[in-house]
Amino acid sequence: MQQNPERPARHRTHRATTASATQPEPRGGVLSLLPYFVVLAGVAIGLTVAFGGSQYAIRGIRVVGAALLAAALLRLTLPPRYAGPLSSRGKAFDVLAFLVLGGTILGFALTLP
């Protein structure tokens, strides 16, 4: 393709090719998985206790709700580098989702006889 000598050549650059966008944010490695596994273990323990029998169901549900509230606290306090899989969307959305889920489950557990 020949260029018209009267028109200067245009340089095509994209905003996504800037230096800050090409380098990903460093992750925390194995340490970033620790909060996720703490929450996952709390939910697993709560479900195991809840399935242990009807007399333990409320205790297990409370543990699950507390684990989800702990996830909200961890997501709120940890920087994105160390939040790992707990960060799926923006910080506000993640914290709000964990608070609503954990609070609702814990609320149900506290109102049951």
C-alpha cells in the first residue's frame, strides 16, 4: 500500500498497549490462597456439623454464616494482591455479597428454635 505524500502517516496505537496495562499486577502466590482456604474450611466444617444430626444443625449453620462473614472481613481488610480467589469482582461488591449471604444465613440460624 502506497502512502500519499501529502498526508502524513498515522501511528495506530491502542490504549491497552501501554506499559502499565501490559504488566499484570503481582500476585501473593500461595499466601493469597490462605484466606480462601480458611473460609472454605469454615464452610466445610459447618456443613459437616450441620449434617451430623438435627440437634447440631443450628450450630453448623451458625459456623457457615460466621465463615461467610469472616470472608467479608478478609476481603475488606486484605489488599487485592493477597485476597486471592475471594476477589471476583470489585471490593465493594464482594464485601456486600459476603455480608448479605453470611448475615442472612446467620440470621436464619439465630431465629430457628
